[in-house]
Amino acid sequence: MVDTLPAPGPALSAYLQLRADLSPRPSAQAGRVLATRLSALLDAALVELTGPDASHAVVAVGGYGRSEQQRHSDVDVMLLVQRGAEQEVRTLYPLWDAGLKVGHSVRTVPQVAEAMAASIETFTALLDARLVTGNAALYEQFRGALRKAVKQHRGWARAALQERHRTVVAREPWQLLCADLKNGRGGLRDIHTVHWLDAVDAIAEGTPPPPLPPSLIEAQERLFATRSAVHAFAERPTDLYPPELHDRIGEWLEEDGFEWAHGVYVAMRTVHAEATRRLADGDRQRRLFGFGRPRPVSPPPPEPPLASLRAALREIHPDGGLDPLPPSEWLDTLIPEWEVLRARPHVAQFHIHPVDVHAARAVAEARRILTEDQFDCETPTVARELGRPDELLLAALLHDIGKGHAGDHSAAGAVIAERVASRAGLPPDEEARLVTAVREHLLLPNVATRRNIADQEVILDTARRVGDANTLRLLYLLSIADASASGPNVWSQWKAQLMRSLYVRVMAVLSAGAPDAAMPRPESIVEALAARFPAEVVRAHLAGLDADYLISVPPETIGDHIALIAEAAGGTAARHDRLGEIDRLTIVTPDHPGIIQAVAGALAGHNANVLGGVAHTHSDGTAIQVWHVSDTLGVGIDDRRWGRILAAVPAAIEGTFDIEERLAEVRRSYPARPLADVRTTVNVNNTASREFTVLEISAADRRGLLYGITKALHEQRIDIHLAKVDTIGSEVVDAFYIRREDGRRIEDPDAAERLERRMALVIESLEP
């Protein structure tokens, strides 16, 4: 005869209903209050399922043991049984039937010590054990075994917690905007660590564990509420707090999303600092082992504020605390404006750190590039020529100091930088360079990625804004440090090539007065490729291309283009390789309108996202396109998918690949992504080039965005001469050098306005 399984009762139904409730919830009801209600309902459900005469004990462990149940938490339980009664696991069957993830164990009392010694996860989970229902006498036997095991393993447990803490710090060296609310630095696990350290001592000594410090209770409440909101939006167990959901999470909690996020980052800093302090070897361990209190040492005399600042900049390191510049007297004296930046969320979503952390990481990146040359940028050489590393570090710290103030952050930052220089007593020439560096810190990357750097007027205008050679050196190094500190794909080998080419040309103007002085000599490229191609082949190739090609393409890559053109033999050929950490797709094909549209559509149809790209046209009518791409799905493009892309691109160019049908299939197969909070702007610019109209577009990235833009331009009978495509995180900033089919620019104000409206409508109509 088979025993009847326990039937679910009203408490389990109420628990499931509360878990499924996605209605907005004030923050005061979404934290500990909600966790306690869920835990109490789960307790009641297990009481119903177990019945009054159970021979086993149902013990809540882990987060459930702490009464911290949340919407998608696992149900962590231990069934404490007499030997031979392991079948009592049937108590849990209705939980599984309800679709809950049950983390369960079935143990006898003698098995407890063995389990606790097996892993720190089991050890800490059992520290939080509490009886829900069932055999109370058996549970008391367990408490005795638990105390004995804790006494035996408390030293090992502390060491294991320290090692886990070090692992998290190594994995997450700087505070992230997309914070892991549970396992990241300063997350709930750090609060648990403080609690476990107290619990180990309390259990070993037979006393109740003390409550958490008030600062941790307050931080825990904010993290609980945030995690509850994240679970509500994700409708799955995730602990990541993505910046693109900050506003929506704020609305759900009936709070201002920006200010709530700021509070989350502050809370995580508080938590991490306390966990680090509690885990560190210090007075407590020395007293424990009989060494007594350390003798007081007189503090050294204070340094001047500027000396303290420079010392701090040389010591900023990612494995320190989450707050890169803690409050100090010298910081208040020199840079009181820093407080606005502290733990401030970035608005631009390509950034992965809060504003102050980004600035501090830029300082660390600036120190790195003084000696390391990534992507052949020659930064150590430029740094030696500058000869003022302290200037670079201060500029890196202050480059975003204007964020949080009214108006353009670069202009506001320049005013603040001037104040800081005055407070610090910097010499006039150093002050002038610092102010220019802060005001123009986006100049070089913007020109390199959005303008035709073969255009002499572009180079001359950039040189005028920079002013002198040392300021250019400072800006160049600062731009690289800033990009390296921003996030994935913001700095790449492709962008490094553009930046280096721009730097060389602008330096030629500032030192010799002629941008052409920095133009690569065709004969030097001929010599570099002598082992691969006859000289006349290289000369013929170079003669048919404009200056932008010579400036921005390294000789070895030029050789690859020559080989691919030969392979195409008048048709279309495509090749995939890697440029650093980025996938690169190179295409050669006979030039005709609509090529960019076709390639963009083929890539979008295979979930390949365009990070950047540029097109060159040979005088013989051969188009050379170079695309830098990533995987929209976030898992990487494998060789099989690349094979399909390389087959689809020529077909799309020839018109035999149905792009619209393929995109419709992708939209049906893959869910829409959250759309970043980036305002769409379209600008028709007739001042950036004498020959072409420059169409400037900034928008949130969408599936098939580049295809939609280029298709609309083709339908308007507008030719694209040069496309500078740049995707930074979830934001796209593109510049198209365009003309009508008859060679005229779009100069009529009404026509320009119509084009701007048309492109904005096209962009807004695209699905995420």
C-alpha cells in the first residue's frame, strides 16, 4: 500500500500568490516586510504539509532560515530524520509540483558534522538553521551537534570566508553599475558574512548572535527592496541590477529611480567596507591569541593638500574599497565638488561604473599606459615626451568632474578644474593644460570616430582647439585612459588606429604647421609589403584610394585587402578575422548604391551587432568595407554562424538574400531587448565638410538599426560616401558623409529638416 502524499493547503496557495504578485510595491513594503511575509507563509505551508505527528523535523536553512524569502528564492530546507527514515522527503513533493526550486537535504544528526566540514556553503547554511515544524527533540540534538562542529571548524570557516571575499574582489575589482545584489562586492552575501562571523562566535559560546549594526540593517533593507523589484521585472531568479531598469524599478518602488540607484551604490559601499573590516586580521585576532592591544603610534604630520592628492592618485588600486576616494580633509579642501560624483550613477549606459569609480579607474588606466603600449598607440613614448605624469593623473581624476552640474559636463568641468588648480596653486601653464584637457577630453575620440580625418580642415580645426603640442599629448593619453576605463568595446584596436592617426596628423600641424607632413609615404607601405606583393601592385592599389585610407589602415591590413581583391576577381569576397577582442568582417565588392544596407541587413539577420565600421572606395569602382561586430545574443559568434554570415553577405549584395524575411524570423525567434534610455537625435550638418553633408545620428541601439537607416537613405536616393559607425554599449553614434545622386549636398533648410524627421521616424519605428 502506497502512503498518501500530503496535499497542498491554503497557506501554500497564499505563498504562491504573493510570489506571483507583480503589482507596484512601495519600497517600505518590498524589503524585509515582504521577505518576512513570504517566509511566514512558507512556514505555514510546510506545517500543513508535514502534519502534527511527524517523526522528522523540517528545518529552514540558508536564506529561508533567516526568514529572507524573496520572489524567486530557492526553498532551502533540511529534513532531519532518524536513521532509515529518508522517505520523509515526500513532505516536499507539493512544493516541486508547484514549480518551486527546492534546495533540500535529508540528514541524520550524526551526518551534520560531516556535512559542515565538507563545504563552507553547507557550514554557513546550517548556521542559520531554525525549526519550522516536526520533531523538536530531534532538532535539539541537531543544535548540540551544530555547536560541537562550529567549535571544531570556526578557524577554518573564517579562512574560507576570507578566501571567498578575496575571490569576489578579484572578480569585481571596481564597483559596477550593473551590480550583483547578492554575490557582488557589497551585496547581501557580504551582510551574511558579517552575520556568520557573529553567529559562529555566538553558537560556539552558547549565546544568541547579536543584531547587525544599524548601518547594515539600513543597507540590507535597500538591497532587499531592490532585489524584490528586480525579480518582479525579470520574472526569473536574477540578482543583477541593470542600469537600463533603474527608472522602471524606481517607479515600481514608488521612488526616484536615479536617487534610488545612488542609494544602492552607497549601501553596497557601506556593506563591503564593514565585511572587509570584519574579515581583516587585526586587534580581534591578536587579542584572541594573547598578543594584547597594539601600542599607540603617533600619527605622522599632515602633508600639504596637493601632496596628499598626488600621493592618493599614485596609490588608487582596484582591490581597495568600493569608494575610491573616501572623505578626507585634503579632498574637502581641494575638490569639494567630488561629493557630487560619489557613487553617482552614470546616465550614459555604455559606462559600467559609477562616475567617481570611472574617474578613479581612469587614473589607474593612465598610470598603466605610462609603461604599457596597448594596440601600438605608443603611449609610453608620448608620456615621456609630455614628461608630467602628475598632470595626466590629475586630468584623469577631474575629466568628468562636471557631471551632476547644470549644462554640458565638459564646460562645467573646465570651470571646476580652474577652481581646483587655483586652490592647489598650480603654475599658469599647468592650469591652462588641465582646464583644456577637462573641457576637450572628448575631442579626439569624437573626431576620430565621427569625422573624416583625411580632411585637412578637420585636422586644422582640431589643432586650433587643442592649442599646443603638450596639451595634445595630455589629451591623447587622457582620451585613451578614459576610453579604457569606460566599458567593453569602448576602447578597441580599431579605435586605437583612428586615434593614433588623428594624433599624428594634429601633432604635425602643431609642430610643423602642415597636416600633410604626417601622411604616410606610399613608398613606405610598398617597402612594408615587399615580401607579399610586387611594388607595382601596391602602388596601383594605393593610387586609387584617398588619404583617409592611407592614414587609418596599417600596411599589413592593406596587404590583406589587396589579397582579398585578388580573390574576389571582380566579384564579391568576404573574410572574417579577429582584431584584438573584436570580430572583424572585411568585404570587397563592385561599388554600387545599397551595399552598406545589404551588409547591415545580412548581419542583423544573423544576430550580429555592428560596433563600428568604415567604407573606402577605390577609383576602379571596388568598395572595401570593414565592419567590427559583436554577438547580439551575448554568447559570441561561433564558426558555424560565421559560415552562414559569410555566405549571406554576397547573396545580400546580389539581392538574392531576403533581408526583410530574415529579420522578421529573427524577431519571431528572439524576444525584444529592453530599450536603453537614450534620446534619438538626428542632425544634418553642412559645416563639418565642404564636399559632403554629414548626417549625425545618436540613438539607443535597436535590432537592424543600421539597416533601417541605410535603407531609408537609399530610398531617398542619397549616396553614402563615408560611414563612421560607432556603437558604445547600448548607444549608437553614427556619422554618414552623404550627397544626392546628382552629387549635390542637402543644403536646402526644408530638405534638411525633412530628412531629419524622416530618419527619426525610421529609427523610432524599429523594434528593440
